[in-house]
Amino acid sequence: MFMIDYVPPEKAKGDIAEVYKTFPESIGVPAPVQQFSASPTLLKRKVEELKYFMSHDEMEPALLAAIRYLAAHHYGHSYCINLNAKLLMAMGLEKHELDQLAKSPEAVFEVREATLLNFVTQSLNSPDDIGQEDIDALREQAWSDTAIFDAMAQAVNIGGSGTLFRTFSK
């Protein structure tokens, strides 16, 4: 699968096997996570980051998956587009809602979540155009600065992950 040495789930032992147990069998260990096994220290850090987002205080799993889905489209990371589409559909979104998500998040999510999704998309497309009024609009929707920052961190991490994935994939 990758041009560098990595550990597939069936060969995982020790710390890597423990990390892989984080993922439910129904989902499996995502290929980008398996790729991180080339660097066991970074793999542990990546999974800690994933755990942080999985138990986020302010953002629900569907919103986080939508952020990753939109970011994956932005960065052209097809693996993450497909994975997050499957996750969103498993969480109850219909195919037509997925199609609407990029064009009109408010057609799929409540206003508060849609405001954050629109901000993420705008930031990915034109980060220099973001102004204080954009941040204030999110605060008015009761988003904390931590959640605003975390949403963008989640989005931009997809870019790095996608670059690593495409660089080392066969």
C-alpha cells in the first residue's frame, strides 16, 4: 500500500497494536493512520490528537466529520473524502445531503454548525480575507476561541495528511 515500511493491522504488535485497538472493527484502522506507523512516535501523537477530537467538548462527531470532509475536498484527498462520507452517512446523512454540504452547509446542519463550516471553507479558500468580524460572528453563535481554532486545525491537518498519503502511496 505504501512505498515506505509501515505496519498493517494484522502484523501490529506492542505499542502499535495498542494504538490500532483505538479504532472499532467496524471502521478498521484508516490507511493514513497505518501510514503513521512508519514513525511510531508520530503515530502515538496522531492517535492522541484523534482521541482529543473524538471527545471534543463543543463539536459533535458529525460536525468534525463534516469539517474533515470539506477539507478533504479542498485538498483533493480522495481517501479522506470517501472515509468521511461513509462516516457521515453512518451518522444519518443522506447522499443528497452530502452533495449539498459543500455548497450549503445550512441545508444539512443547524445555523450554529453551518456558520462554523462556512468559516472553515472560507478560511481554507482565502485565509487572508478572514477578519475580526468573522471571528466575532462565530463567537455570537457561542463558539469558543478554542473550538474555532480546533475546527481550523482539524481542517488544515487533512492537508498535511493528504500530502503524506499521496507522497508515499503506491
